[in-house]
Amino acid sequence: MTECSVAKQSMDHPKAKQLMRAVFTELITLLGVCVPINAAAQITVNQAIPSTATIQVDASRPAGSTIPRTIFGSFLEPIGNSTYNGLWAEVLQNPSLEAGLWSAGNVSRMLHDEPTLTRASELGLPLPWEPLDPNQGNRYELRYGTAANSWRSLVIMGVPGEPTGIRQKVYLPVHRTLEYKGSLYARHLSGPSAVTVSIRQRNGTEALASAHIDTASSAWTKYTFDLRLPDGKLHRLDPADFVVQLEGEERVEVDQFSLMPADALDGLDPDEVAMAKAMETPLVRFGGNFTSGYHWQDGVGPRDKRVNMLNAAWGIPEYNTFGTDEFLYFCSLIGAEPQVALNLGSGTPKEAADWVRYIDDHWHKHSGLTWELGNELWGNWNTGYPTLEQLAGRTLAFSKAVRGVDPQAVLIATGADPDGYTKWNATQLSNPANTFNYLSTHFVVTNTDTRTPHASTDFITQAAFALPIGLEEKLKEMQQQVNSVPAFANKTHIAFTEWLFIGNRPGTPSFRNMGGAIDAGGFFNMLMRNSAIVPVSDMTGIMEFAGIWKGRSQVYAAPSYYVFKMYSTAHATRPVGVEVQSGSYSVQHGVGRIPDISNVPYLDVVAALNDQGDTLTLFCVNRSLETDIPAAIKIAGFAATQVAEIQTLHAVGISDGNDEDNPELVVPENSEGRLTQNRLEHIYPHESVTRIVLKRSQ
């Protein structure tokens, strides 16, 4: 079967699209060519998909330098629910009862989702806490300056003979554990001293689990408690209330709550840790837009005393309970090395040097770690961003400070994006030799931002799938600029420290759906072909985006997470020769960042051996929107066993993805193929990513 997809500006109805596809497929079958019908925006088929594609692999012919593990790095930033409400297992939000932890936009969304919080705020309760009984009126007072943590605490004034208290809506991982450990700080003001903490069904009155605390001390005291839910009372995804209740006329000041699943790994969610470990990522980048306003000293020391504040980059709380030690612990649990972005915005060279010293002292290597000199410093959304005139000097000052602590440190200077890098990177390259080892680049692209107004979803999809091929040429041009400067030529390369594909229109590729997984597979194939110039890469992200998600305490993964695993766990390091005849297309006026891309293969294949040479892996991406591509795979230079291990990621449509309700809707399927005389027949489903593993016969 062959195909041609064109931009059809008014043909988005499913039946109309199906009819048009049939007509054009038949036309190409007869003519063998495709004539674009819209010169402003078009997909041109250079070579139609043959009835059977051919893939010739020669394992005896090297096809590039060794593929380093570091192209399978990942990226962690406190954004959305990636750390708090995600990797960090704390169930409660705003446990320190502070103000100003959310931007106005985020507050507006919270009030929209939970209208009862408006009344709670009128009673002086901090978001997202609510009164146990709003009809009691104002029995609360915020206190400032004497808090156990940060700046604020709350006085609860009991109503004689009536339960008085506060509550917060929570989701608990009851599918995994029924046991929870908690703590609170309190000091007794007057009256009796009994406080009860409990878990109830949302808006219910029955305590499913409770603990009684005698808060008799007039000084701030930390009280701990254990709660165990009964079987079957609370189900997966059910909301609950965490309740703090006074029984009589006592008055108690409270602050700094915590509620953790009993199986948390020193504060980390065990499900997220397990899924992250399964990725076998060698690097975790700790950075992002928050970097330029982050001061690492806020995130060390006793957790109960770390100050809560606004994460200005994203308008969400920064509780600082997930700080440097917790990040290093996470890295150790999953077997990854830390790659830390330093604060070149509001930070100082001394602050950076102190952080390097602290991490070197707390990590097993003690030297030679990878440090990034800032994040997207060219963007005015980064706090204290340098101007172009300040850039080189600031990079050099921080480089000297870091190397003064650790001469073996690997440094990544902030470079610009592949589609507009020349002037910025030239400024960085004006620094002395050895100022840095890599120049970073990012490609966080909105797939639906095309040069074609009102583009169809098919056009957007094919243009998006082509982006890794366009990036391949841009990266080669970037390296050429580096090599034109003698001080850096052939010694400094590119570190792709963020990459993500965003689609804001239904039916198009985005990081949470199957279409985004196709983009991810194409990106990894591009990296494997070009690892000599891009030896470091960090997918956005290990948590959220293209990685691991948590909703209502259910952990699941985006389809791209499984693509990442298909590549990283293969341990393929020695690329070998591949020749593919599967057809190709070109894009004009596509995604605005790289609108024109030529010779995009429908079937993109990379093959590589492992270090021992006893395993050969083929990584295959089918970009066709509707054609399942049969292929004849011929293997030379490698005597394979008769059984091929095949793993395929495919979905009914590219919009399909996973969520907490359907956490495994899109997951890889395993199968086997049979080789005859080192030849394998296989059909690649349309819009799919496939890994084929061959073992050498004994």
C-alpha cells in the first residue's frame, strides 16, 4: 500500500478524511507520485511506500561512534505536580499554613475546582484548608512571627460541646497501603488539650481512622501519630478528608502538618521511584526555569524547619522539603548521576561553588559531576537573566568558581535553541578555552504552531513527526559553528538538556499521547545517529510531561515513557549500517520552529549492537498515518538465533494516552518473530514504535 497525506483545510470530519485518504491512496497507487494540492502548505511524497519495505542491516559495518548512555538522561523540575504532589509522597498541601504560595491564576483555578475554599478563606483559613463546620463561623485566627515553621500558624478556638477544627481534601494510595504516618506541631493556649486527627470519607462524618493527641505543652511541640484505614472503606481514586478536631472549648495553636504513606521511601513515593528506576536513566537533570530563582540553602537541614515560599517560575508552592539531599537520595535509588543546573540568575558564583562543594561531599563520586551554568538565560522569564553583553563574563565567573572547588567538574554553558542560536552561542564561544565542556540547547516546541493557518490535524501530525529529521540538520550546523572557533573546535559539543513536543489541539501529537511517543522515538533515533556531536540529552521529564504522572494518588506513565524504556534498557552502544527503502516525504510551511524539512523516512530505523556484540537491536518508527508497513529485514554480519524478541508501542489513535482512570491504556505489547536464514518478515503498525532484539547464536 502507498499513501499521500496533504493539508486539507476543510476536511477534518472523520468520514470525509477517510474518503479523501482512500481517493489519494488509489491515485498514488496508479501514478506513483503525489502532486500537492495546496502550494502554501504541503506534504510531498518523495517516494511512495512500497508494497514491502526492505531493511538491510550489516552488523559488521560500524555506522558512527559509540552511543553513550548519557543520551538517555532525564529532567526533573518542581513544576506542576512533578515533585510536590508527585515524587514527594506528602499527601497534604500547604502543611505550614502559609499565604502567597500560589499565583493569582492558580488560586483562581483552585477556587473554580473547589468553590467551598472561598468560604474557608473568608474565615481566615489558608488555601486549601477548610473548616470542619463552616456554620460555626469564625473560630480561627492566623498568627504571624511565632510560627513553628516559616511565618504563619493558626489558632483554633473550640466551641463548647461541638466539634471544631479544620480539614483538607486528600487522595490516598489505598490500592498500595492502608497505613499512614503523620505529625503536627502544636502548643496549648487554654482549656482542655485533646486533639483528634482522623481520615474520613470526603464530606463525611465517620472517622475511618483516628488518633488522639494530648497537646498539653505550652511550647511548640512536635506530635506524631499513626493511622490505619480498614479494608474496603476507601477505594482507589476516592477523595477523603484529613481532619484535625477539637472536642470542647480548648484553644490550640497549630502548624507544620505532615501525612505520609507508611511505605514512603524517606519521603519519596515508592511507585514513582520504581517506575523511574525501570527507565535506567543514567542522568537526572535538576533544573529548569525555577533554577534562576532557587537558592539551594533553603532546601537543606531539618525538613520541619525549611521555609515554605512561592516558586515564582510556575506560581506554585516550594515547600523545600524536596531539596538537595532528597534529590541525591532519589538519584541513588534509581542508579542515576545528578546533573545540576546552577543559579546564574539571582545567584552568585560563591553560592554556586558552595553548592558544588556540598554535593561533592554528599555524593559517592566526590568530584567530576556535571553542572549546568544556568538555564535558558536568553529568556526574560528567567529571574535575573543576563543581557548578551553580560553573558560571557557571567559564564566565565561561575565556571572559575566551580572549577576552583572541583577542577574535574564537567560544565554545560547555556546555549540557545537550534532554530536561533548563532549570535548567542558566538558570545559564549568568545570565552577562553576550557570555560565549558558543552553548550546546551533546548527544543520545547508547540507542534500545532504551524506556518499554515487553519492547518488540518493530518498536516500538523506529519509536520510534527518530521521535526527530529529537521533537528538533525540544525544540530550539525550548531556543531560546525563550535568547530569554527579554534579554542573549542572538536572538544566542545552539544548537550540537549530539554526536549519536549507539545500539542494544544485535539488529534495532534503531544507529550501525553501516542503522537508524542512517535516524536520521542524519532528523537531517540536522531540522537543515536548523532551522539558524537550530542553526547548528553535529557528528556522532559522523568516526572510529568513525557514521563511519570500521578493523579489522585494513582501513578501512571505517558506513552513516551515506554518509548524511553524501549531505547534505554536495550543497552545498544555500537551503531551498525542500515539501509532502508520505505518511502519518504517532505514538509513545507510546517511547524513554525522548523517549517521546511526534506526527505523524512516513513520508516525510520537505527540498528546497534551492545558492548559484548551478542545482541543486535533494531529501533523502528513508523511515521505513516494510515499504512501498516510490511518489511523484509535482512541481517548480515550477525548470526542470529531463530527467535526475535519484538516490543511494539501502538494505539488506536495518536490522541490515546494514559491517565489515573486508565493507567495502562497505551503500553507496549510483546511478541516474537521467526528468522529464516537471517531474514525476518515483520509488519510495522502505522504510527508506532517498535524494538526488535536479536540474540547471537552460540
